[in-house]
Amino acid sequence: MSGANNTPLGTKGGDLPSAGQVKLSREEFKRQKVIEEQRKAGTIPAEVDPETGKDINPHIPQYISSAPWYLDINHATLKHQRNPKEGTDRDDMNTWYQRGVFKDTSVVAKKFRKGACENCGAMSHKTRDCVDRPRAKSAKQTNKTLAPDEHVSSLSLGFDAKRDRWNGYDPNDHSKVIQDWELVDAERRRIREEEAQKNLNEAAAGGDTAGDGAISSILAGSSSSKPSTGALTAEEKERLEKKQLLAILDDEDEGEKDEDIYADAADQIGQKLDTKSRTTVRNLRIREDTAKYLLNLDVNSAHYDPKTRSMRDNPNKEKDPNQLQYAGDNFVRWTGDAPKMAQLQMFAWQSEAERTAASQIHLQANPTMGEILFKEHQQKKEAVAEVKKGSVLERYGGEEYLQAPPKELLLAQTENYVEYSQSGKIIKGQEKATIRSKYEEDVCPQNHTSVWGSWWNAGQWGYACCHSFSRNSYCTGQAGIDAANAAAKLMQDAVAKAGTGQAASSISNPSAATSKTLYESHILKVAKDLTGKDSSTSKRQSHQPSKLGTGASRLGEGEIVLDEEKLKKAKEQEEARLKRHADGDSDDEDGGKARKSRKKYNSLEGTTNVTEEELEAYRMKKTGFDDPMAKYVDSEDE
């Protein structure tokens, strides 16, 4: 059918369809739809109305944005939706009617005019609208004292000006209200002063001395007042009267303030407000808290009902429940005593429906009775279940199967979901187990206050509380520390004596040894063993200078001072030794001759002392097998 064409109508060369009924091709129509969607999404700017210069809302339907055919508008505009009568002739928003203002008081009519008010003679209103006092003889009859014409305002207000509730209000009018209340307060204060003066006069009516004592007691108070010893002078009496008058007025003012405070505690009309806690009945959140719907912005998370401000489901299910600040409204409903309360209420309803003995319970009226009856009901229910279970087992058997271990242990399987990563690490589904030691932690036996291994000295572990190196020893506290320090000091003294030969002579002389204790004898013997040298050896090596560092007891310890020349020579000797060792030769300089005539095992011939430089050269050239750079050879060195 060539005559049928269902393509939409639009503008000639425009983007949106309008009054200009020009047939669009399929491609133009598709392009128009794409542009509309882009404008609605905000990716491209909205179309501009050429009549007003304002943007056209892309969400406005076509039947509103399209102009009628008889207006002959060939572009997109919203001018046809405007009121044609609306123009710039609107009055300002701050203008208002001038009430009670006369046009010109100097020009007043001398004769009554037709159509004027018959009462006052003004042309601005009719007789029934006149607000002047009704005259005995109207202005129409007398033609005298005619009122001037009033100013009649005819305003053309806009939408906002008509609905402005404060339009035409003069703030200076409120000053009159303030003045009225100030006059009321002044009159109230005057009345109080008169009443206070009257009370003072009545108190002083019994006599001058009695009146002075009454005034003084009233001013100072019964607890802290001092008795009047004599009559008061006129000036003092006047000053006390003024002081008493001010005190009475201040007390009355404080009473009024208290009444205002109690008045604030009253409930306001139309609003259920607790004035003590300042919280409304509605479930309103604190402004500083995060809103529920902002906890998880995923559209597939928990549903939020804006009308009731409720989110029943947990918005962050993937997080740890112990770290959640909000887990949904159902969490509060099904945790704590809430499920138990729901069971009690259900029990009360079921009892009422079944008309049982517990049908008269009421949880709100008598909660204790409801709790007791529900507990008895649960016990009877469990007893009936046990009897039923026993009868079934007695008839059919199979009790041994009920005592079997869990299926998780029998089949080594479980239905708990656990998700692992590619490396075998648990991602979710199982909580991370706490690492535990096979030893008991923080257990201090034998009266110790610290654990074993808290003290380290001379290559041994011990207790820090008593410096004991025996693990099963009893703690001696500070006394054990003092004893250990004394033993160490005694050991050092014994070692010093052994170097001079006093320890050896004392051990060789039995009579001298009997005068010492067993502990001292043991210390001296150990000191001799530590020296490891007899008198001949000590004499042979006594002439050699000591190579040990300052404060050191062994070679290579303490503060060492090295000689650069000797260190260089020692390094060369160590490199030569390592090279001979790599070639398979002997460490001796003679090589094969040394292999033929080997030294005896216990021979001390040819032995030399190792110096600090030789030890340092050995450490520098020593190969570390655990060193990752041990086998690295630089190409430049080759």
C-alpha cells in the first residue's frame, strides 16, 4: 500500500517534532529518538526555547510541548503554554494596599456628589461600607464636613505576592506590642513594691527595736543572722528596707521563671513530644548517624521502605556480624529476649483459643503468671516427647543408632560451605582458628612470677624473677638474685687468684682446704679447670704479651684494636692457605714433606698462638654456605 505512511511528523530540519507537519524518514526518526534519550539522560544539553531563551525540559511530553497547528510555530517552544495576558505589568512583590490613606486632604468637596457615601460624603466607598460614626444628619442632608476621598489601590499581584503572608506587614507595629508589655511589667512591679512596703510597715508596727530586729532577721536569715544589739540609725534602716524590697522582688521574679519552666514541660498541641527527653514518638534517627539506605548503595542489597523508615534485612551480609553497627531491623526482632517474648505471646493466644486452664493469663497484666505457666507447658511437652520416643524405641528398637557419633566424624564430610582460593587459603565460610601452643601459657609454677626462658645469661636460660637456671627449682626471689650475683663475683675472684697460683696451692694443701667450705672448695676447683694450664705452661707463655681486647675473656671479644699491616699480611696468608686447600695440598708450607713426617696427636711442637689479626682474616675469608652471594663472581675480577 503506497498511500499508507505511518512515519511521525516533526520539524523541518529540527530535532523534536512540533507543529510543522513534515514527514520524517526512518533514519531521521531514529536519530530523533536517540537525541531525546541523550537529553533525558543529561549527556547532551537540553534544547533552548528561542522565544524565551530558557531550556526546555526534555521530560515534558510531546502533547504539551507541541504547539497547535493554527499558531503556525515551526520550532520547539513552550510559549503556547504561557498565559498570553501575563506580561510585565505585574506590580512589585513588596507593594501592598494603602489602607486609610487619603488622596489629598487639601482638596475637599464642598457639595455632596452623586454616588458618594451618604454618611460621610466620600466617593471612595458606599454607605454600607462606611466605617465612620453614623451621623445624626448625614452629609447628604447637610452638605457640610464632607470627608476626603480615600486612596483606592488596584494591584495586579503575581502568584508569589498573593500568597505572601507577610506582605504589607510593618515591623514597626511590633514595637507597640513591646511597649504595651513593658507598661504591664512596670505596673506589676509597682504593685509588688506597694505590697512589700506594706509588709515591712506591719512588721515594724510593734516598736522600733522589734521592727529593726525583724528587718535584720528577714534580711540575713534565721540560720546565719546575728542578733541586733542596738537600735538602727535612719540611714541603716532605709538601706535595709531597700535591700529587703529588692530581695522580695527577685524572689517573685524567680517564681515566675519557675512557672515558665513548668509551662514548657506541658505537651504541645498537635504533637506527641516528650519534653524531658526531647524525642518524638516517631523513629527518627540522629542527624550525625549514617542513614540506613546509605550503608550499602548496591541496588540488590536490603530493601528500604521510606514510608516506615525500616530496613528489615541486613544490608551488609558479607561482613563479619561482630563488626556490624547495623544488621537490619529483624536482627533486633529475633535476638535477645524478643523471640522468647513472642513465644509467650503466642502461648497466651493459643491458650485463649483452646480455652485451657491457662486461657486467663495476660502478659501485660500478670507477666509472672504467664512465665510460670509457659515454663510448665514446656516441661510437660518435653516429658510427653520423651515418653513417645521411649515407646517407639521399645517397640521397634534402634537405640544404638541414636548413640552413634556425628556423620561429620564417620564420613569425614560436612555440609558447611567453605570457599578456597587457588593457593588453598580459606576465603570465606570458616572462621580463622586461633593459633594455640602445646604448652600452657602464663603458668608460673614453683612460686615463680615469670615464665621459664625470661632470663638469659652466659648461654643459659632461666627465670627472671630469681635468676635460677634450674627449671624445676623453687623461686627464691630477690634473695636468689643476690646469691647468684655473689657467686659470680666469687667466681671472678677465684679465677683471678688461680692466675697467680694461689688457688692451686690451696687445693694441694689439705690443711688449708679444711678451713674452707665445700662450696668455696668447689669454686676454686672449677676456677683451676677454667684456666686449663699447669705451672709450666703458664711460665712458658707468661713472657708473651696478651692479645685480648679490652674487657674480653676470650679471643675475638671485647674492644679489639687491629694493626693494619699485620691484618694485610694475615689476609695474604689466609688466601694462600685457601688456595693450597683447594688444590688438594697440605696446609703446611712444606707440602709433601709434612705428610711424610706427621706430628703426634698430643704433640705441642710447632703450635703458635692465633692473633686477633689472623682471626679477623679468617672471618673475612670464610665462605658462608647459607650466603646467597657466596658463589657470585664478578666478571671484571675475572
